[in-house]
Amino acid sequence: MPNSRVPNKTDETQTEAVEQTPVHVDHLIAYGELAAENAWCVSYDVETLPEQRPAFVPLALWQANQEDAELAPLLTSDTELTAELAQQLGSAQAIAIDFPAFTDGRGYSLARLLRERYGYEGEVRAVGDVLVDQLDYMRRCGFSSMALRDDQHPEDALRALSFISVRYQPDVEERQALFERRLTASE
């Protein structure tokens, strides 16, 4: 399924229709469970603040309007996460990271850097082309919520999050590799 949320610059009618993308509650997985509610919309319009609030907005728009508590930053997958930017993002109650295509893995790195290097503790939400197959990896990289693409089934998402019970590699949730945990337990 092509990603229909990206505006076509030549069609003004289509652009207006896709600038704000509400995420339906039945497609939001938050902290390992189906979300009971979701008030946040995602706006990809880089020039105008959305009327619907609260909203994730492009980084530059959020930076220009940081005093508005109903706005949170939307990071594109090519965002360069510097120490200065991470410090600025530390004041945000939530951060959305866009996956323009499910094959674009740069969002995983952004989430992991936010959590591990910069100590961000707020909500980190995956938005865009988010598939059920990615959810466990997203959680392991530091995403606390994931807004599924409309054609993805939430029941499948919940099963996917509990499918793998033992992980060998360290991640954001478990800092030690399996062999390290076993060595510690045997001492």
C-alpha cells in the first residue's frame, strides 16, 4: 500500500486533505497495550499550526512555538540529533518520529539516541508507515507508543509485542545481553 499521507505538491486539494493525519484510537499501541484514547493528531504542514490540538508538528514549527503546551515535535527520519537539539527536546512532553516508509530505519536510531545518550524520559511515538512486524524492534529502541498504519490490525500488533520472550542482545529495556544476565545469575 503506498503511503498516502505524503502531500502531492501539484494537487492543492489533496495537500489540504493530508496535512493533518489523525491517528485512530484503535490503531495506537501505547506502553504495550491498545490505547484507550488518543487526542493527538500529526500535522506535516511546515508552515501553519493545526487547528486540532494537541498535535505533533514539524520540528521547526514546534521550535518557533515552544510556549504552546499542546504542541510537540515531529522529527523526520533525517533529523540530525545534536546535543543542543536533544537538550531542547528534553522539554517536550512527547516526541513523534516519522517513518516515511517501513524500509527507512533511521527512526530507530533517533529513538535509541534520545533514550540512551540523551536520557529522554517522555513519550516517544512512531508515526507514519508503521507495520506490526516492526513493533518489537521499535519498543526495544525506545518507542513507548506506535501509531499503526490504517491497514494494520491492533490484535496482531498486541500478539507481536508478546511473541518474543527472550532476547539475546541488549536494548533500551534490558541493558545486559543474555550471556551477561546468565553470568550475573550464576555468581
